[in-house]
Amino acid sequence: MPTHLDLSLSSVRAFLAVVDFGKEAAAGKYLGIAQPTVNKQRKQLEEWLGGLPLLDGKPLRLTPLGEAFLPVARSIVEQLDAARPNAKSPIQKFLRRSNTLQFC
């Protein structure tokens, strides 16, 4: 894995959206970005991971690497979203109420 490459939160969010929606176009629509941008973010994540987390197909499928990274990606996003003071999602509201924010 290259040490000079930082993992961007937008790449993690794009990965999760593609997993949840099964297609880059639908993920882009959800995220409010163009499909080529989703694809670029996928490629950045692939470079950071050192392998393919998703296999092309209809729908896109997780590889073993993607299966291993998925819970980590969800945890990263949930914890960072929960840390935002004006969070609006149900998980963010729950985490604020329960007052449990843990960083690994």
C-alpha cells in the first residue's frame, strides 16, 4: 500500500453508496455527484486498499476485500457523522442521545 496516499472520506462514502445501491449511477445520484466522480473515488479507494473491493457486474458485488472493509467503512462514516454537532440522520441522533462515541 502506498504510504503517500490518504484515504478520503468521500471515497469511503462513495464505496458505501455503491454497495447500498448496487450501481455507480444510483450512488452518484444519492450523493449528489456525477457517476464519473463516483468511479474516480472507487479507483482511489482501490489504490488505497491495494486491491478491488467491488467486482463489476449488475449489480456490483463485493470481493472478499470489500467484505472485510465494509464494516470498517460503515464505522468510519457513522462515527464521523456522529461527531458533527448538527447531525440529522437517525444513527447520528441515536449516538448523540446515548452519548457513546468511540474512536478505534
